[in-house]
Amino acid sequence: MKILGIGVDIIKNSRIKKSIKSNTFINRLFTKFEIKQSNITKDKVNYFSKRFVAKESFSKALGTGFRNKLNFKDIEILNDKNGKPFFRLNKKTNNIILKTLKVKKYNLFLSISDEKDYSIAFTIIQN
């Protein structure tokens, strides 16, 4: 197995606290399902902060950032029944990965952590 990309991002949660006051910001960066899921969490700042850094870390692992028609809503962050975060990508994003990294298959790994003031995410793309 070969590591194709590694990405990490960190944010001061207060930046997101200001931004999520705007529905325009939320609707531009997060999927309908992520927004729906935010309604069942008490700490919306940490919820959106962690998803923001996860999406940023993914774009860094891919090595492109948000260009080549990749945008935040193309990357969805979900949690399994045990709370482990994972990516759910749409077909467009899958094709961007295959084309950019010149592979036929890949695995994604995501780790997210937060403290009172900061959230951080780490992504690995592996062949």
C-alpha cells in the first residue's frame, strides 16, 4: 500500500462561530445532510469547525486545494454508529481523485479532534 496524500488543517473555533451566524456561509460549505445533522448536536460551533477542517485536510491530501471544480459541498463528513468520522464523496469528487492521483482505487482515512478553542483534522489518501 502506498500513501498518495496527507493533509492536515487546524482552525480556531471562534472563526467558525462568527461565520455560522450566516446561513449563506453554512449553505455554501455544508451539505443538506450535514446541516440536518447539526440540528441534533448541542455544540454547533465544534460540529461545523470539525467538518470545515476535515474538508480542508482532504483538499490538502489531494494536493489541489479547492480548485479543479472541487468545492466544499462535494465532500461530506459523516460519523459511523461508534462516532468515527468518515468521508462520503459524490461521483464528481471520486472522479477528481482518480484523475488527479492517476489511480483506479483508493482508501481514505480521517481523524478529527477538538479542544475548547481549536479543531484539527488529518486525512490520508492511500492506494
